[in-house]
Amino acid sequence: MDGPGALAGRYGPVPRNGEINTAFGVYKSLCCEYEIVVREGATFPQCPKHPNVPTVWNVLDIEIRPLRVTRKTNPDPPNR
């Protein structure tokens, strides 16, 4: 490997902890396959299971769909 940019994934350079994310997505750590969701503009964290080693994150190729949230029109009264 020749430095941080040497690793390349399917979608371009593979991010490491401390780098700024450029695209919202689900990522998996290379060390133990821990999965996280990282928003665009957020800093990639260290792996929570391996906090003392550098973490490389691979983007997962998944479809993210919008979530529709609805409220009940007449919520049940609380039980007392």
C-alpha cells in the first residue's frame, strides 16, 4: 500500500476514520464488518469494537428508500 489513497473500493477511494464523508450511505468496517450509517459531511468514526487502530470503511451497495411516518388520528389515552 502507498498511503491513504492507495486503497480503492468499488465507488472510489475507501474512507478512513477522521475523514469527511462525501455521500450518505451505509458503511462496513474492514476490521470486523461493523455496520454504520454516515450522513454526508459527517466525520468517519473509529470502529467502536477496535478504537485503538485505524479504521477503513467500505460503502455497502444497498438501496435506501424514504421512510414514511404517519400518526394515529385518535391516539389511545394513556393507561393510569
